[in-house]
Amino acid sequence: MEYDIQKILDFDDSFHEKFDKIGNRFIPVLAASEYPVTAKTLIGIMASANSVKLGIYDLAEACDEHLYINKVLHRTLIEHYLKFYYILFRFINENSDEAGIEYRKFSGIKETLSFINASAVSSSIVGKSTENQVLKRLKKEHPEFESTKKN
């Protein structure tokens, strides 16, 4: 299947201009709403999705050899879309900030677990324990966990 990248870029530019006009009016209203966490979460997901989209465009413009990477980025874009709509529909149904609060909470936990796993891998490669650094970071970022070597 052939794609005219320039037509896609022109459409995206046109769409972005229209969205920018609406967004400049809509985003401040959303951010000042009674649901600031969900608003900031939705805005953040849109910004992240836009960055992924721009990465796809950059790779597509660079050459035809980045097909696998573009497919990975496309999957990431779809994941952002699904996260956005899940949070949006929960917000619409519940009329509360809970969806945004939960998303941020679980995203933080996921990041922490990724850090712990990466630390374990680096520890096994280097042969030196990273346990103290991990505990120090956990205590700083998540004091509610009360992390100690005994836990």
C-alpha cells in the first residue's frame, strides 16, 4: 500500500491548526475545573500521543526502512488512545476525579516497579547491590510505602 507522506503531513498540519484554536479555549477551562487530576491526566496523554505521532512522521520521512519501529510506535499510539478514552468515559460516567487519580497512582507504581526491575538487572550485570539506592528512591518518591530492608 502506497502512502503520500506529504498529504498526510498537510492533513495533520491542518487538523493541528483547528485543534489548536479549540484547545486554547478548552484546555484552560478543563484545567480549572473541579476535576484537576483527570483534566491534567487527559491533557498529558494527548501531549504524549502527539509526541509519538510526530516520531512516526519523522521516521516515515527519513526512509522506508523503519517499518518495524513505526509499528511499535503505532501500537504505543493505540495504547494512548485507549487510555485516554478509558479515563474519559470513566470520568463521564462517574462525574468525579477518581479516574485521573487512579491512573496517576497506578502509573507511579508501574514506574517504581520498572525502576526496581531495572536496578535488579543492573545489579546482576555489575555484580554490585543496588538495594540501598532503590530503598532511598522509594522512600523519597513513595513515603506511604514505608520501605525498609525488612519489608
